[in-house]
Amino acid sequence: MFEMFITRLRIKKSLSFKIGCSYLTNTEMRKIIILVIGIILSRVAWAEEYYVVEDVVDCSTVKLTNGKIVYMMEIECSETQLRERAKYSKLSIEEQSMISSISQKSEDFVKNFLRKGSRIKLEMDDESVGWDRIPAYFYIPINQWEKFLFNMRFPKGLYYLKQGKDSFLFLNATLISSGYASLVTYSDHPKYSELFKELFGQAKINKRGLMGLQLTSKQGTFEPLVETTVIRCGIVNVDKEFWTTTP
């Protein structure tokens, strides 16, 4: 019996391992082991460089395991934000209730990429680190297999960035490009403004996600997803739907 076992392991005069209908040589097995060790070590390194999500609060906000509340910069999609904008369009109570479902769809989209335990890289301003709610750009680390699966499920709208050898799903840009958030650019944060404007325009033209959705009231129509620009003490809506000034 022992001799039969040894004989089965001898293939082409070398020790090999059978997976399915194919065999792995020692060299191939070593490559797999090295790859697995590399993945494990990279996950361990994340503990120092990345933040871990404790809870997805809404479509643009997460709570981290360190207790911090962080939200995505330059986008609006939460129910509170949409209801605030809806007041200026004088929607009826029934029409305003539809906003909840709109926000929920955006949140469901985000949860395809973020959930409890997810690791994310955050880009934050130094001055906002001590705030109760911290604005940030969200980068989700992905490997080639995860990228392949994401592209299979969402063939349009995903936006990736590469930093050195690492690949990331840029969630702020993805939410805008996929048509699940309004765009709010700031004059003092111009880093991605032009990119976001371009992605928002593409989403609008191609009517991705919730783009193009309108709620009609006696006073006119309310478009949930719009582009706005914040300049110093004012908020100017590019689509000319409303104007308001901050204190």
C-alpha cells in the first residue's frame, strides 16, 4: 500500500500535485506558495496603512473602527442632503417621500464595494482630522481578480487609480460616474474637480444609474442629481435650479 502511494506521487520522475485533471510540478507549487505568502503579507501591511470600516452609515458616510465618521468629498446622495435641496423645489410631502428610495438605491450601490470589515485608504485634509465628520477621498484596494468581478457586474462607470504597484477603486469618482450621486465641487479643493465634472457629464449623457430621474411638482420639476459649485460664501447650482448663501 505504501509503495502504491509513492508510485502515484511520482510523475515524470518528479514529485507533483494533482488538482482536478492537471498536475503541478514542484516549481509551480513553489510559485503558488510564494503568491499566497505575498497576499497574506500584503493583508498584514494593510493594518498599518489602511482604515477598517465598522459600519456603512449611508451612501456617502462610513464609521471606522477607530470611532471616526468619514464621508466622501464632493458628492451628495444621502436622504438628508436630498431633502434639503427638495425644499427649494417645493415638493409635496408625497413627492418628498420618494427621496428615501432614491437615497437607498445609492446606498445599495455603495454596499457592493464597502461593508463592515472593508479596508480603505483615505485622503484627508490635515485641518479636518479633528472634526466630528471628516471629508475624504475613498480608495478601495483591489487585486486583478476583484477588478475582473467588479467589471463583470458593473461594465460602465467604475473608476480605478494606480499608485505604484497598488490598484484602487476610487469610490468618490465611481459614485459620480455611475450616476448615483450629485456633484458638489469646491473652489478650495480643486484636485479632482475637473475629473469629477467630466465623469458627471458622461453619466448624464449616458443616463447611468439614477441620472435623468425627475420628480414633478406643481411648481415644476426636481432633479435629484445635479452639479453644484461652492464658491467662498455661496452655493451656485450649475443647472440654475436654486441659489442660497451660507451665513
